[in-house]
Amino acid sequence: MTITIISALLLTITSFGQTDWNSVDMSEELKGKFKINNASAKSLKKNKTFINDFTISQATKMKGSERTATKSVFSEVTLSGLETDAYQEMVNQMYKSMITELEKAGLQITNGDDVIQSDYAQKRIEKDSNNEAIGNIESNTVTEGKKKVTEGMMPGYPAIAVTSDVSVRPENKIVYQTSSILKAGNFYQKLATKEDFNLLNIHFFVSFANFDGGRGYKDVKLETEPVMAVDVQITLITPKGGSQIYYKKDAWGTGNWSKGIGKVKDNESTADWLGLARSADFVIDANQEEFLNELKQILNAYQRDIAAGIKEEL
């Protein structure tokens, strides 16, 4: 049985404005929950664990709105100031740190070579399904996304206003992943059961703006402000089934990394980031060093807590 663990998408509950994330107890503040059944705990001790996917998705464009019965206002903002190589290096570092934390917690971590060489994984590779990724992604680490027609906004983000994003994986990462929600259960559970591997999927979501609306007697207002908000979705699958790991709230940092919000001129292309160009009404220009420094602090706090929570259940 596969259980995907998703934290609640709450916009205003957890607004820390933290600058020192080393002092934050994530489970305490975000109401983290680690419930690993006895059979799964034994499997984590006995069998190898493979981080079958590790992804950091960064929002690149967000749209807020405020409506009354007679009037609507909208604010669309994009992010600039981040370089591809610097963001990729941050993702690489976070992945290595996650492995270190899990090994310190007592897990036997494999890089996945033995996983994809297993009989079941090789059979999946032979099927060559479009919605499955099995093997080393090498330098193909970046995927651009945008909201689908059926989506109000892109799912997974703590700030429910994301319309475009970029998902980044570590370089030379071996993955075992499917984008199909319908087949995910069998896809992951059968590999774990047949080959005696534990699978751990970790996906962070990072948004960069908040929209504060207000309704007056004759007017409606909408204020856009820079902020850093992070959510994580975790899936743990063992040969004995899935177990729950989730955070009820999201981590909200500061907007100190912002160099300001500017109005975009007509027909001006903005947010030339990761080789992609986007346009919006406004642009938030990031101080890259400060942005990545705060993000790394939040991610490290999450990862230390994930590993500590798993260790307590073993």
C-alpha cells in the first residue's frame, strides 16, 4: 500500500519571519508527525533505502486576486536574480546533506545502482512508458511547469497562487519515478516488495510572494510582498507498506532577500532565470546570496527533522 504524505496548504497560519532556522524545532512548530509501523521500522533497519526522487520546485510566477461583487483586482509577479548554476549547486548540496542526515539516523542509503539493475526495475525499463523515469538523469535536471487548464493554481505550494515553476533535481541522480497518479501505487510498492528496498521520495516546494488583500466600502486593494514559504511532501514505501511522515503547517521565512518590487514596462521580458523568460506586471528582484542562504537554512532544518523523526521510530 502506497501512502503519499502531503502537508496542509495553509497560507497564513505559519508566518515565522525566522532568520536563524538552526534554533527552530520543526516538528514542534509545524506539527510534524512521524508514524512508522513496526514492520516498516524493521525494514528500514534491515534493508537498503533508496531516495528514489529528490526535487526542489521553485515558483517563478505567482498571481493574486481580490474580488468584490462589483470589482476585481489582480497582481501578477515574477522572480528574477537567480542564476541556474547557483541554484543547481544548492540542490546538489541539499541532496548530499539529506543522505548524510539519514545515514546518521541509522539508514543504509544506496545511490540506486543496485535498484535499477534489479529484475523488476529492468522489466519496467523495457516497457518504456512515457510517464516513467528510471535511471540516471545526468545533467537533465531542470523541468519547467505551469498550471494546467484544470488547475486553479499549481498544487503543492504553501502560497496558493503559483502559476509557473521550475523543478530541479540533483545532477547525476538515479531516479525511479512516475508522473502517473493512477499507477503510482503498484509502480513503487511492487519494486519495494519484490526487491526488498525501501523507497523515500522527497519533494520541496518554494514560493516567493504573498498577496494581502483588503476590501473597503468603495474600493478593493491588493498588496504584493516578498516572502519565502516552503512546504515538503514525503512518500515512504517499504516492502511492508507505506508509513506517515508529514507536516501539518508550512515554513514561512522572510522577504529580506528581496532587492525590491518593480513595475514591468509593457512588452518587457522579465525573470530570465534558468534560461527561461517570463512576463508579468511586477518583478521581485532577488539578492541571490541572501535568497539561497535563507532557503538552505530552511531546507536543512526540515532535513534534520525528517531524519530525527525517522530515527525515533526505528
